[in-house]
Amino acid sequence: MTRFEQIERLFEQASALPPDECAAFLDAHTTGDPALRAETEELLRASAAANANPAWEHGALLNVTPAPDSAPHAAFDGPRAFAQYRILETIGLGVMGAVYRALRTGENMEQVVAIKVLHARATGTAAWRFEQERRILARLDHPNIARLLDGGTTPDGRLFLIMDYVDGVTLTKYLANANLTIAQRTELFLAICSAVSYIHRNLIAHRDIKPGNIVVTPEGTPKLLDFGIATLLDGSGPRTLTGNAALTPEYASPEQVQGEPTGPASDIYSLGVVFYQMLTGHLPYNPKSGPVGLANAIIQTPPVAPRARVASLPADLEYILLKALRKEPARRYETVEQLSADIERFRKSFPVSARPDSLAYRLSRALYRNRIQVAAATLVVAAIVGGFAIALRESNRRFAEIRKSPRSSPANSTTPSMTWVAPSRPAA
């Protein structure tokens, strides 16, 4: 077992204990290894701070918090650490680091970037996660993912990342301000799926897909952010469990809530929650039921039927959502590509795989898909039948008139009468 796996396991076990029992538990399991205890306690403190933060929705790059003078990053000398950048403002402040908006100048060019810097006191697990995020971002180049531009260590030993600055608003705010149709919301979601599909093909699981980690630009392009708790699936890093500090409860999958290993199937579930919220304006469960109630609902309770939220929602979309939100990972879509393909089938009026197949369903989809041709053919048939009916009615009318007219009589006839006279026979 690696060092990180030891810390992660201790954290999972200690998180499930009452606070007054944690100290005794750590005493018993970290004897002779004070560093192991210190790193586990650090993760527990971070978890407690995260649980106390009401802004669950906001990602690390977007959780804007005023920075008091005593904050750990207050003494950070940005201009000296990043000579080619001019720090413009603090745009994010988290438990382990801060994010700045900065301007890069020189060589007749200007570029606005986001600089994410780890606090000097962040070591152990936090530092490992930061390095993991940097390794992951270095692999990615996709139009719907913020790009990594640079990374390294400041002169005073702080790890940093430099990324494209995404000028936009969170997905939730974008949907609140834009009056989008179901078709437009579906198209936007497909772009998000494209980004998640791409990272899965690169053997990466995001593990924190939520509206707060999706920024939409003024042009309507979504960007997936914050790979702080992402994990590699190729065996190059430790396979991690998901603790309380490493998930957003409302968007977490049942396996995440239960602290089980996670992968692409967990991202598919989170995508289902995001899509559900995009289409209905609600979460699948009641987020006000408290942490324990919410966790139990995610693990045990079926989600509220989407059409119970929005009666006009197409039935096919409801089936798609409910399949993505299956409790059992094996019963969800196997890949994001399959989820996207089903949505595309819905958009083109083909039968979706999430819905039980039947002849009546396939026929209804075929009729709807070809509704223009069916309507045109119906009009042609109606015209033919209508023309035949008119002709038949006119024929019947004329025939009736002929039958009703008085017959011609010899007395009234002006035609000269002709009498036939038999020829006389000659006398014998």
C-alpha cells in the first residue's frame, strides 16, 4: 500500500467516527509515525472546512471570497514570483490555495490568464493533489476544457498552475439569464459531454462534474474546469477513494457517497444530475434534507421523475435521464458516447436505447421523424379522395336530375307521324 493510500484509508475510517473518537483512533493507527497522523489530520480539517462551506456549487476557480489581510496568501509576492505577469485581482480563495486573474505582457502581445497557487502551508495530500491536477491538465487539449499554459514552483516553494482565463459565468447563472429552449439546452449539454468523453478517452475521471465547474462564455461555449480531485485511470497514480472533502454531495454518485472507488461511471451519473437540473430547474433529490438524508436518498431513493417536475418534457428525455441516474454503475450508460448518441437519437426523432422497445414506439418515432412527408402524403390522398367524392356527387346529381325530368309523349311531339301501309297484292 502506498503512502497516499494509507492516508486515504485512515481518512475514510476516521471520517465515519464521532469527533470525540477520532483522536483515540489515530493514536491506535499512527503509532510511531507522527507524519502520517499529521497528514491525516490535515485532510480531516480540510474536510470539516469544506463541509462547513455553504457554497457547494462553486468550483475552486470561481469561489470568490474576500481575502483578509491575515489570509495565508496575503504575503504572496505575485509580481516577484511571476515577473512576466501583472496580477489584476484575486478571483478565488480556497482552503488550500488561491486563484488570481493576471495579465501577461511582452513581445507585442497581451493575454489574460488564471494563476492558481498553492498556499505555502499546504503539504502532503494537498500538494499531491495539486501535482496530480497539473499532470492531468498537461494531457488535455479540447475546445471545451480550459488549457494549461504553464506550471512550476515559485521562489518561496509554492506550487502553481497558469491556465487560460475563462471569461464567463457558471452554467447555473447562464441558464438563469438565457431563455433557452429544450433543444438549445440539449445542444449545450452535448458540448459538455464532448469534454467529458475526451477526458475519459485520455484515461481521466473528473469526479466533480457540477454547474459550478462549468463556465459558459458569452458566445455560449461551455468550459469544464477544476480537475483538483480528478484521478488517472491508467495506473500511473494511486487509485483513490472519494472522501467527504473530495465530492460535492448534490452531484455525487452513490459510489462516491459510499466511499467506493470511482471512475467514468461516476462522471456519467454526475452528468445525469447536471442534465436533469438543466431541463427541469431542480435536483433529482431534495437537497434540504440534510447531509445524512441526502446521502441516503442518493443511495436508496429513486430520483423524482423528471416529468413530474416539468410535464411538457418529452418522454424520451425522461428515460435518458433515469438511465444515467441508475444506482448501479453497470446499469447506466457504459460510456459518455452512448449517452450522447441516445440524445442525438432523440434530437433526430429516432428510438432511444434507454426506452423499452416496441413496434408501436418505433412506428410512432418513424411517423414523427417523417411527419413532413406523412403530412404531404396525407394532403395528396385527401385531395384525391376529395376530388373523387366531388366527382361522384356531381355525377349522382346529374343522374337524379335526368330521372326526375318528364318523358316525351307522342301527343306533344312535333315530329310528323308516319303510318306504315302494307302493299296491295296483285289480283289473281
